[in-house]
Amino acid sequence: MSKMGPTIPLEVLEGRVAAWLESEPGVEFPDWLLTSVFEVTRHEPQQRRLGQRLARLAGWLARGPGTAGGRRTDRLSALRVVTGAVFVVAIGIGAMLGIRASFRSTPVTAPGTQADVAQATGLLEVTLDADAIPEDLAGVLFFRKVYPTDHDVAYGRGFVPPNTFARYVESGELAIRPRSEVQVIRAGTTWAEAETVEAGEEAVVGPGDAFVMQDIPFDAYGSEALGTMTTPGDDARVVGFAIRESSRCCSMTHAGMQSPWYHTLLQGVQELRGTPVSLRIARWDVPAGADLPPVDDGALTLRAVDAGIISGVITPAGPAATGVEPGTLTFGAGSAIALPRILKDGDTVRLLNAGPDTAVVYQLTVEPDPSAVTAPAGTLATVSESGPMLSARSGHSATLLDDGRVLISGGGCAEVEVYDPETGTSEPAGEMSSIRNATATLLEDGRVLLAGGSEDPAELFDPRSGSVAPIGPMVEERHFLSAVRLYDGRVLVTGGETDTAEIFDPDTEAFAPTGSMSTSRARHTSVLLWDTRVLVAGGGTPVVELYDADTGRFTPSEADGLQAFDRGTATRLADGRVLLIGHGASPAVYDPATDSVATPGPMVTPRYDHAAVLLNDGRVLLVGGLASETLAATASIEVFDPRMLTFEEVGSLGMARWQPAATRLCDGRVLVTGGTGGTAPTVSAELIAVGTIR
Amino acid sequence: METPVQRELVEAARDGDHEAFEVLACGAVDRLYAIARLILRDADLAQDAVQETLVHAWRSLPGLRDPDRFDAWLHRLVVNACLDVIRSRKHLKANVHLIEIDLPHADDTTDVADRDQLERGFRRLRPEQRAVVVLRYYLGLSLPELSRTLQIPLGTAKSRLHYAMEALRAAVEADARPAAHPAGRLA
């Protein structure tokens, strides 16, 4: 080793090194992490003898780590033996009704590669090659370090929860073996009834169940429905997991996500519930200063950033990307963002690696699987008769419950019933205090708020007890009101022959006034937007108002081209726009991103007092109603295509009806109930399956 | 070096007493974390290594025959955990850069430039070399202690430390050479 200058004496160097090491700032090991370690060690057996260790290893290799009570996890065992040390990214997707869980293992290693993992209707496991293990990977439930010769203890950094756990799929159910205490909330139960699963024990969770780890406190958004949780502080990690009937499982984790995006993500997942999804994972190595390949559509997307990235900037290419303010949304190592489904075709989002180092970016895309639509591609709508309701109803509500059933309420009778798509029949589910056309709003905890339509107090339907119980009075008596659940779980109730609004808080089960609208409304409609605002439209006025839950204020839209309408529907499209259809106006597509209105092509059968449902493939199904030209009930079924802004008739109901209710079921079919056929409400119910886009 | 109390705790933990282990771990964890941070130069990786160390320690504690060697044993575990972490993440080496958030402490003996030199030099050392440097100059272990801690022959400990310091010296000197350029330093 040649030396060009005077050599530093060893003693001097030693002194400098010692002083330098000593001068390093002392940092305490995080308490929460230490606690999590203890959670593990408290349940971790000690290795006492070599014989025991060998026996343990042999047993492990023979049985697989998830073995308990004879349960086999051959696939994971094989995966483990073959691949050795890997990280496993696990994304839980609940099983479709009657369909065994599927399993895919897809390596995503090379930069720029993209792997399609289609129709993940079971537990999905994505294996990352050991040579390309990401340091941090967000947008997945967890990743797990697997040791070839040891326990499946996984300590991770970044997004691995402090107390990670193993979980395995078995016949469409999921077995979890926690490393620390886990609370399992069974379907139809409450937190108070949660089962405790100790570390080392195994629990099987099935449709409708949710589970959480205990040492992570819930925040305000943690909900029974999703089992979401966060760690305290800025370094928030969210893990949500719930298995719902018919693929209603969702899972996610992220760090540092901003609140609106978080809500968007949750909402996106909720939108996907009941829908088989396809997952796509892509990876790019983005050099410093370079752009990520354009994000091309509005898929629900998580972006995970590897460590070493300093920051990135996301910039909408066009004005249509609502909610993404140019240059303001940055993310760093370990953070993730969710792009709401607000981008139009052709819009792109520029993702720039503004850091000094190559950024490794992962993208997890969750999209509805179009094949979920029952009818095959190219066909129109297939209509079949279902079992009738117990009571004739018109102008009622039909609300999809968390368990896949449908609560049917109002419409001229006090009795409430629950329709079960599996049997095609309804069962009585209690009675409201009076005959009322109350709004029915599904709460995060699975209950349904029945509000307005009479002077009586609001009521809550609890699917667990199958009954209706009154709660406190509303601030104001309302008729022909509208209600919508906000991102934070509260419910906004607007109008009802008044310009006032109020908020229902499910925690206190009480109503409180909020800001007022600019005009009185009745028979209007409201819809939650991707950007967390609420659009209120119709009610005989052309004014569209936007409610901001943070400020409690309504702001009128300044968009041109809106016409006064009532007795209509507002349907949020997959791209964030809203389709408005009602009496007295041409159909309109309102874009909250630009506060503008587009006029779609003419409807085949202009109508009002109809029902509208967003289909899995992004189209909107319009059924029944009063035909504007004839003022007679129509049986017409037409579909609105948001890409082409066109309407197409796809079939007819077996019975013409107006004021029906339409509900998209978990299997993609649409349940149409009640309405008025001739002169009286009907008990009739029909099921529609719409073919995929040809 | 362990106190009688610590020896009792080690023995109890060795017999499966969780509370005793946790007392021991609480007393050692910050030191282990510091060692891991110094070797790995990354807080997150160091957290991983310490977690691995503690769980490994709990599992393997029955195998510790001499309770008085608990501290040294822990040091060896954390060094090994650090080496494992580095090995398992070697492919990411190019992407892992330390982003120091903590402001450097004012220090009479090491100025910023000196720290930077040492930092860069240290990063060029092999992980095993970093470990011996940390154990020797941070924990102040003697060469025999270092040898026992890492369970390597005394001669190996000496040579490893020697080569580590030589490499560090070479790196520091090489790093210092551009200083001759008038505008090349003090960024």
C-alpha cells in the first residue's frame, strides 16, 4: 500500500477513532420495539438441547410452520424449503363464495418488470427473490422474513408490524398464528366480544371476521369493519385486515400517508369489497432525477418506496387530477401514497425521483376483476326473478350489509327485512317506530342508520341482533332527505324540505347541526367524493354544493351547464366524476376535479325515479323509473359507459316499476326490489347480471 | 465483570424467567443499539439487528454456560446479528446511504471534517473490521476480551484489528489528499 503523504501515527488514529465513536449521538432503542421483542420472547421457547432443536427443525420441515392440530401448510413449507430465506409479501384476499382460495407465487425482481397476479380470490403470496429483497415494502399487509432452518420469526423494519404473525390459508379460511396476542372479532360480534388468541395458539378466521394485534392502539379511524390500526406518531403504520363474505377482504399497510389519502385508500378498498380483484405488482428502479413510468389510469394504487430514497414529487400532468396538488405531495423512504381513482383516460401522473439515489419503487395495483360480472362478455343483461320481499315497498332503501345480505327498509311500511342473496329470500328484521321513508346508511361498524322521513327519532338497525332500536332525535324533522357516510365514519344528513344539515356521530349516537346549504332541498341526492368532500345535487335546484367535513361548510359549485332536477340519482364513477340523472334535466357528468360538467349522449329512455348502481367494471346500471316522455313506469335497463359517455339499453326488467331500489351484490349481480308497477307498490324482486363490455 | 445481581438474573433468565431476561435486556439494549448503529451506520438496520440479538439471546440463553460472560456473549450476538444484516442486504449496499439527522455534537477533538473523514473511511471497512474497531475503541475491550467476545483466536483478533486500522488509516489518508485542492473541502 503506497503512501503519498505522512502516515498518521497509530496512537493518533486510535485517539481519533475513539473520540469519533464516542461522539456519536446516543439514541435510545425505541421502547415500543423493545416491548414487541418481549412480546415475542415471552412466548418463545428456549432452545435447550441440540436434540430438541433438531427435532423441532425436523418437525418444522415435515409439518410447515402453520401446523396446528394436524393442519398442513404444504405450499408454504415447500416454498420455504425450496427458496430458503425469502421475504414473503402476503396479501390477503377473502375467498369467493364457494370457491377455494387460490394461491399464486410470482417473483417480481427485475427493474421494470410487472407481474400480473390475476383473480386472486384466496390468500395471495408474492415471493420476492432473495437477491432483490426490498428493504421496505409498503402497500402490502406485511412481509415476513423466513429462515430456512429456524422459526418463522420475522422482525422487520419499515412495515413489518412489531408483532408479526404467520398466517396460512386453508380451504378459503385463514389461520393466524400470532407472535403476540391477537384479538379476533368474529363476524356479527363487537369488540367487547373479541376473542383473545395468545401467541403460539392458532386461530382460524373466516368470512366476516377481523383481527388485530393488541399492542398497536387504534386511532380514530380504526374500525371494526376493517380492523385498521396505526402506530402512534408520525411514523404511522396502518394494517387493516378483514375477511368479508365473498372476497370482502382487504389488507393494507402504509407509513406516513396523509389523512385524505388514507381515507381514499380505505374507501377504495371498500368499493372493491364483494368484488374479486386482480392484483398487479410492478417494480422500477428509478435513477435520481428520473421519472417513473407514467401512471396511466385510476386504479387503486399503492406505491412503496425503498429505503435510500430521499424524496419524490408527484405532479399531475393535467388539471383533471383532483386532489393531487402539483409539487406538494412528497414522500420519502418508507412512505407510500395512494392515488385515488380520479384520473381520466389519458391523464398521467409524473412521479419524479428527486432524491440523489436510485429509487426502488413498487406498485401494487388492485383492480376489480371484470370477470366477476356474472354474465359473459358480449351479452347484455340477464334478468331473473328472485324471491319476493315480505312487504310491498316503493321509494324504499336497500342497503348492502357487511355480511353480503341486503337490508330493505322504508317505502311505505314500518317493517324491516333482510334479503339473503344466497337463498333469494327475505326474513323479517324488526320494525321501525313508524312508517317512514328513512334514509338507510351503512355505518362502519356494520349497523345501519335509519333517519328522517318522520318526526320520530332516528333508529339503528343492528345486523347482529337483527333488530331496530331508536336512538336520539335528529336536530330537525326532515322528509325526503339525503344521507351519506363521510370518510371519518360520521353521516351527513342534508335537506329534507329544509336548507339545513346535520351530522350523526356513531360514537355518541347523536346528531349535531353543521353548516347549511344555500338552498332548501328535498328529493335530492348526495354522494361522497374521492377527495373527501360530499356532493349534494338535485332537489329542484340547479345548484350543486360541495360539503367539506373538515370545515362543516357547503360551497356551491360554479360549474356551468347544471340544470335543476329532482327525483334522481348521483352516482360516483370510478374516475371520481359523478353521473347525475333526474327529473327535469338532461344527464350530466360533474367533474369535481375541474368543477365542470360534461354532457353525455342521450339516454335511450330518459327517466327519473329510477335506480342507479355502479357496476364492477365501472359502468352504471340504470333500472326502471318513470319514462320522461310517457310518464309511465318503464322496465328498461340501460347502461352508462363513462369512457364513451354513452348510454346503451341492455335489457328489460320482468316488471316495469318506478321508485325501485337497486343494490349491487357481492357477486356482481344487481338486486332490484320493489317500486311501483301499476298503481301500487310491489313485493317483486329481480336479479340482473350485466355482461362485460364487448 | 457481572455483578452478583446480574449473575442471578442471568441464571434466572437461563432457567426461563422472562422477567429476569427483560431486566437484563433493558439494561443492555441501548448499548447493543449503539454498537449496532456504529457498525451498520443505519438506525433501522440496527434496530433489526438488536431485535434479532435479543430474541436469539432469549432462545440461546440456556446454552450460556458461564453467566459472568453474559455481556460479552451479548456483544458477540449483536456483532453477528449486524454481520447477518449486512450479508442479507448486501445487494442493497449501493442504495443504502446514511442520512444523518442528528447534528454532530460539538467536540474538542473531532471537528466536522475529521468526522467526515472517519465516517467515509469507516464505511469502507469490511463489516468484520468495523466490528472489531467498535468493540475495541467504543466498548474499550482489550484484545483478549475482544478475542473472547468474538470467539476468535487472539492472533486473529490482533490481526483483524491491525488490518482494520491500517485500512482505516489508508482510507482516511486517501480521503484527505484532495484537501490539497483549495476548493475541494468543507462542503
